[in-house]
Amino acid sequence: MSMLVLLGRRLTELRTAAALALDDAARRVDVPAEWLANVEAGKAHAGLVPLVMELADLYQVVEWADRMMLVHLARQSKATNWWRSFGDVVDADCAAYLEVEQLASTICVYEAYCVPDLLQTQAYARALLTNLNRGADLDRCVEVCIARQRTVSDGQTVRAVIDEAALQRSVGGVEVMRDQLEHLVGLSDDPDMSIQVSPLALTGHVPPGVRTTLLCMPGALPDMVYLKDSVGGHFPEDVAPHQAAFDRASRAALPPDESRDFLICLAKEL
């Protein structure tokens, strides 16, 4: 579960900053070193809240907000989330991602093949999922897509860099694509949304090879990155190169105002 992975990574950072070996930290809070290793690896579930409070004291976490965020992560590992009711179509990889996404203060996504999930119209999502042969699960998968969009809170910012190829690729026919492009234009007026287009004519830029989502966390929590391809997704431990790749893509793409005009032109051409 990725809530536990996020908690484990933060606890590892704090222990390292406190210059404590894992065995020493475990001895100081009177737990087996193997168990603490499992906690840091995101593999432990039971008894996390009292342990987290002891570790916060040991690592001298003095900011109340930082301590409460650790406790929140420990408690949320057992929370019931909205996607549990879609367990028939939300697999473990997707559930792990959604757990972290709901905590992020900023969601940054680079997409080269289709419109990002959070920005899709219902008709576009349905047509895209039909192409992916979701069969009898189609309606449920569309429901998940729309439910996820509705759960993005007012406190979250979405930054999307979309390759022009994704916008030129016809999904669902002319009307669906026109509505989708116009939907993107409307979303670009939202102050919490930043939509950039990376034109095909752009030279000197090599885009990320897979769908890249950078999740910027509040406070002292470590940022995370999620990579997804046709066979699944995962959270790599080294975030820095993917952060740099997204930043390069954002700098190379059209700025948001020019991207909005670009989207309007594409819609008119259909």
C-alpha cells in the first residue's frame, strides 16, 4: 500500500537526518530491527500510530504539523477510501496510486499518448476505454474516471503537459474530440489548472518515454513519482531524474496562455 510506502520513506529520511542506524533506532524505541525495517519498507500495518509517535520524539520532529502528518499516514493505511467500492475494476497498482494522489498538493502529469485521465470528458474516457477492450467493465471504468476527477480537492493544483500527438490522435470521432478540446480550453481558465501543449514542431526536446506523474507533497513529506505504461505502474525510489524530465518538458512546451490558443485552433480545425 503506497500510504505505507510514503510513511516509510519519510521515516527513513528522518532517521538518516538524525544520524541513527536502523538497529540503533529500533533499540531506542524497543522494537525489533526487522520490524522497523519492514515499517521503512512500507510492509508493516499493525501498531503504527504509537510507533510513529515514539519515532517522532526520537528523531526530534518538533513541528506539530509534521508530527500530525506522520500520524495521519499511519492512520490512513487502514482507512476506507472511495475506490474500495470499485474493487472489481481498480487493481492494486491503481489503488496504490490513488492513495498517494489524494494527499498531493500538486499533481504534475506528462502525457504523450492521450488526454490525461483527470482532464478527460466522459465521452472521451468511454471511447478510449472501448479501444482498450474493457468489455463488460466499461461502464464501471468510466465511473471510476469521473469519480476520481470529482475528488480532486480545491486545495490541489494540477499541471499537465500534453504532447500534440495525444491531441491529434482521434478518439471516439470528430464530435468527441472537439468536445474534449473545448473541455480543455474551459479547464485552462481554472486557476488551479495549468495546461501546456508540447507541439509536434518542437525541436531539441526528447519527451519522457512513459506516462509520468509527479506528486508534490505538502510539508516535509517526500515527493513521489508514478510511472505507468501498457502493463502497469510503479513508484520508483529516485524521484529526481523524473522531476527534471517533467521540468524540461514544461519549459519546452508552450506556456499556458499560448497553449489555450493552440487548443482553440485545434478544435476549430475539426
